[in-house]
Amino acid sequence: MRFFMPLSLLACLLALIVLRGLATNEVFHDARVAESVDKTTVPQDLLKGGPIIDARGDKNEHPVNYRIPDRTVVLSFDDGPSEEWTPKILELLEERKVHASFFVTGSMTARNPELIRKIVEDGHELGVHTFTHPDLVYQSHARVSWELAQTQLALAGAAGVHSSLFRPPYSSYSSALDDLNYPVIKYVGARGYLTAFIDKDTDDWKRPGVEAIVKAAMPDKPGEGEMILLHDAGGDRSQTLTALGQMIDKLQGEGYRFATISEALGASSATTPVHGFQLWAGKGYIWATQLAVHTLPVLIALLAVVGFLNFGRFALMLVLAPIHARRARRRDTWGEPVTRPVTVLVPAYNERECIANTLNSLAASDYPIEVIVIDDGSTDGTADIVEEMDLPFVRLIRKVNGGKPSALNAGVAAASHDIIVMMDGDTVFEPSTVRELVQPFGDPGIGAVSGNAKVGNRDSLIGAWQHIEYVLGHNLDRRMYDMLGIIPTIPGAVGAFRKEALERVGGMSDDTLAEDTDITIAVLCEGWRIVYTEYARAWTEAPASLQQLWSQRYRWSYGSMQAMWKHRRALTSRGPAGRFGRLGLPLVVLFGVVAPLLAPLVDIFLLYGVLFADAPVTLASWGGFILIQAVLSWYAFRLDREKPLHLISLPIQQVVYRQLMYIVLLQSAITAVTGGRLRWQKLRRTGEVATAPVEA
């Protein structure tokens, strides 16, 4: 159920793109055209008869021809309606008071429904020319039926009509029937369609010149009836338009009358009204297609925004991360070394599997520390384990459950020292972590420091994916934000604050589910600097299942949005808050919310390209994107001194994990927009991260 709303939204977007692709003849497009073959199965009388073939009903076994009566001309137009040329042709026909037959494609009908209505209103006749204009010789019966039915659906939606006239794409004279296309005519006839070929092919689509078009339309014998093929779409039809007026004048001067196919045969109109479900289904289809056609430019613009933001972020990372790395290598960056004791706060709620590992790692610290474990109403004996360990540098505070911010505030109030290190109860520090973390406080302007959180349980596939994300998406981001002076989040697993800075912003707040982002932004807005130190490493136990991962990231995403909204007034503030509001907050929103929210468009267009467009080009483009990601990831791993072995899973991460994170963010946005509330959800821990990995 948690996937339903975001996946439904993405499915709707894909459906809109597919509808637009149908309307532009991209989806299911088949450009193959069959060569003529033998005519051994085609009756001779059909090959020598008129242009109209009736294979309906009891005539299906032995189809018959109909000729256009003498002194009668049927003007037939294929491939439309065209937004540019069909209105001009209709205007000319109206001036001459001439009716014609228009064999329209379903794709053009869906794009230009108002022209279909105009054709019907002017008394012209409609015929079906398939939906995507394929050579039906190559198509299955199911595909042929779909081509016909989808075109009828479009006609019903556009003008409330169906048509029983049919003309195959790439057809010409009945004498051109062969063993390949004759079965198609019989199959279509069995479904109630009268097939219309031609007597005169003007080849107007080749643009041979007005005179040549007019000459090709003239009857071979004076007074002989004929059906003329013209085109109102598919390119520049200016010659067709000019030639049409001349041929009408010339043929009328010779005593010809102009009629639709049904009028020429003395039959009732092949264009008949539809009602009920067929009518409303057609209207729904046309409405959806029009929405798709007009939505696509917006989606393409948003796709461009995604590209601009992602490549802009990559560029900033590549420029600023090396500068940060060079600064980190200078050990005198922050002034005199910090050596005074600090307080380490460990808020814990039901951490019996991990708390001993956490405290043992702190016991190995090479820096003087006071540790305060705040047991927030645990029910699994976490506090008992702390007491049994009886570590001399550890104090235990028991309190009723009030949430992590409440626990941290209790720890801050009890802290003996002016620098407060915060870590999670499922996290393991290296011996040097605290020492490295507090060195930037040698600069009195620094109010908080972010450490380098790493995934300890990285041997599983899900763990490896999170490991890549932490190194690339978290730590490389922090290098960039550090150089810009706008780090938005100090991870709860490893961070340090001046006690003064915490007190000036009122301590930890429970206004959001992302208290780490909330407090970080608050400290920034108060005028303190926040920096990132890569050497202060902490190893945390990441979620080991997709369900736990979803719960954690859902809370992170939703809480981060809450924090951004809470501090929105920074946009118009003065001083340090205004600097963050006008630089940091927009960048965090653009890179952390807008770009990921729009990023699924890349995958939707990728899926569309593979299934319906040019698959090789699409896959090559995706491969190029993966290559860029791989290069950036390798660089991030190199900066963090990580082995690149886990990057082997990067392509799979991009296909599976990245999409999951997008869906999480999308669901978070939906929850925020709809005013939903999200509760803190405790993740199940195993305690498998007992010490820092050897490779560190």
C-alpha cells in the first residue's frame, strides 16, 4: 500500500507519454513496406474490377468490386487530418461546394479532433486509414484489429462517429492486390469494412509540381468515373492545394460531379453516429491524449531542469570537493589543537543489541571524554546492560520515553563540558573519532562539526548500495556544502556542538522528525559556522531490509521537508539566517527535493525509449549517465580512501535502489502536501557492527 500512490503517479506519467507517442506515431511505429509478390490467390475479376472491394458478410469468400459511376469523381485524401493543410483544403472544398472522402489515421485524429468534427460538419465522409499507418501485411490479426478499433475510438471521441470505410496504408490500385495483402482485405471485410483503393494516383506526396498533379488526376477516357488519391498531411502540401482547385475547375468544366464514396455508390453514409459507452470512451481517450500532447512539453522542460540540477551539482562537487580535501590534509587549519575533555551523548531506546558495542568503542577512544547514556524509556533492558558494564567514564540517565530530542536535551543539561558530541546507540566510533571531530572547535566561530558516517554492514547488497550512497550522496555533498558554508545536516550518528550554540537556539526540538537537520539549520541561522571533518569516522548499522530502509528514508525525507518548511522565513531574514536562506535553503531544496522528485522522469523516458522509441540510442544514453556516475563515485571513494570494490553494484543500484529512494521521497512529498502525519518508527537492530572495519 505504501507504494501505491507514488507508483500510481509514475504510471500515469508513463501512460501520458505513451498516449502522446501514439498521437505522434512513435509508439508501435513500423516503417516496413512489403514488396509486391505473386497474385495466385487473388481472383482475376478483383484485379480487373473497380477500386472498391466489398468482402463483407456473405461476400467474404468471393469479394466483389464496385466502380465509380461515369461523370463522377471521388476526391480522397489520405494520412490526415493535418493542422496546417486540412483546414485550407476544407476551405477550398467549401468554396467549390464539393464533398470528399478523408481517410484519416487514428494518431492524427487524436491530435486534431477539431478537424475531424469540421470534416463531418461540412458533409464529407470519413474512412479508416489505421492508427499508426503500418503495412498490415507484416501485422498479426490482433494488431490489425487494434489498429482499426483504436482509430474508431479516436473518431468516436473526436466527432461521435464510426466509419465502415477502410483504406490500407501504402495501397494503390485494386490491380496491385497480391497474395500478401489479399488476406488482409478479407480479414478487414469480415469485420464490416468496405475497402477503397483508387483509380488515379497523383503522387502529390512527391511534390512533382502542380501541373503534374493535375495531369495525373485526369481520366483516361472522357466521362469515365474515377477515385483520385491526394494527401492532406505528411509534409508540404502547397502543390496539392493549388492543384486541387485547378482539377476541380477543370473536371467541373467537363461535366463531372463530385461525391463521397457512399454518394457515388448510392449507399447510405459510411460515417455513422455512436452513442453510449463507445461515445464516452472515445471522449475520454481524446481528452487524455490532448492532455498528454500538451503535458509533454512541460515534462521535457522538467527533464531539462533535472539535467541542469544534476550536472550543476556534479560540477560543484568536482570543483569544491578537492579544495575541501586539500584543506583537510592541513592539520593546522583550525588553530591550536583542542585537548580539553568533551561530553559524548548516547541517546538510547531499545538498543540492547548495539549499546555494548557502542560503549566499548568509546572506551577505546584516545581522547578524554565523559559519556552520558540517556535511556529513553527502553523496554528491552538497555539501561541494565549499561549498568552491568560499569564503565567509570559512563553516566546513565533513565527517563520516561519522550523521543530523541527530549533525550538529547536531558543529556545536554547534564553535560559537564562545553563541547557536546552526539552519536546514536547503534554506532561505533574509531579510537580517533572524537579527537578528530572536536579539532575544528579551535576556531571560536565554529559552532558545530559534522563527522563522516559510514555503513558498517556493507557486505550485503542493500548494505553496499547504502555504502555507495553514503560516500557519494552524503559525504561528497557535505564537502561541497562545507566549502559553501551551508552544511544543512549533521548526522545523528556523529556530530559535535558547542553547548553555547545549542543553548542559544533553544536546544533540540521535536517540531520535526529530522531533529538533526532542524538543529543544524538553527545553528547556522544563529550565525555559527559548521564544518565537515572526514577523518572523524563513525560506523553505523544501516537497515538490512527494504522494509526497514523504506521506513528510515521515509522519516528522513519527510522530516527534512518539515525542517526546510520550519525555517522558510530565513529566505527573507537578514544576517546569517538570510545568507543561509538565500543560498543554502534554495540549494538544499533544489538538490535535495526538487531534483530527486523530478528524477523519475529520467527513468520514465528511459523506459519509454527502450520499449517504444530507439532502444539502442536510449540504452547508450543511459550507459553514458551510468559512466558519469561511476567516475564521480570512484572519485568520491578515492577521496574517502575507500576500496572501490563495492562500485561493482553501482549499475544495479541505479536501476533498483535509486528508484526506491525516489518513490520514498515522492511518498514523503505526498504526505506533506496532503497534511499527513508520520510517526517515528524504531528500526530493528542486530548489533552486527561491533567494531570499526579493518579497512578503515
